[in-house]
Amino acid sequence: MKLCNKKGFTLLELVIVLAIMGILAAVLIPNLIGAGDNSHYSAVETIAKNVYTVADDSLDRDIEFSRETPADASAYASLLTNLVTQEYTIGVWTSSLPTSEGIYIKIAGTGTNMHIDSVCVIDESGYRVVWNGTSSSRTKV
């Protein structure tokens, strides 16, 4: 009787293992790349939500306690810059979305009817999030 000492793998076994690894890589790599984008958008969205909340609360308090109500959106944006951030100047946008890095607010109404419509944040990598108080839109500039 002849004993067979078989060492190693056959070519077919190696091809099957490589095929399985290729399929896993094809599925996992795009998901891992997308996870980085999602985390980046989440960080920018958090900034937009916080700016929206602070800006809206501050404006409501100014109107409620009869403090000086800003004459227009630009005047209010300059007041918010000191309140919210020292890193960015808060700008105002009216119709088309901003495309350069920064924090922008869109204000609707005038005088005591003035309210924050939405906030747009664009970070240094070009991730743009627009938050309107209930939902957000995410784009890459």
C-alpha cells in the first residue's frame, strides 16, 4: 500500500480562495471609502445644527425681550460671528448656495418676524451641509 504525503494546496483550492477574497474586497472597499465621507458629513452637519440652534434661539430672545432687533440679515450675521465662532465669519446667502468655505445663514422675514430659514456650512475639504431645522442636504463642492 502506497501512502501519499500530500503537502500544500491544489491550484483549484488557491483559485477558489482568491476568488472569495476578490469578492469580499469588491464589496468592502467601496463601503469603507463611503464610511469616511459619511463621518465627515456628520461632523459638518453637527456644526450646521449647532449654529442653527444658537442663531435661532438668540434671534428669538432678542425679539422676545425687545432688545435691538438687527436691521437686516447681514447685521445679524455679524452679531452671530462673535456669539458662535471665532474660526469662521458667518455670512449670509440669499438665492444660490455658497461655494466657498465658511458658515452661512439664510434669514427670512424682517423686523420682529425675522427667523432663521437655514444654515449652510462648508468645510476646508469642500463638504457642504445645509440644515433647515428639520432635515439636511449633503453635497461636495
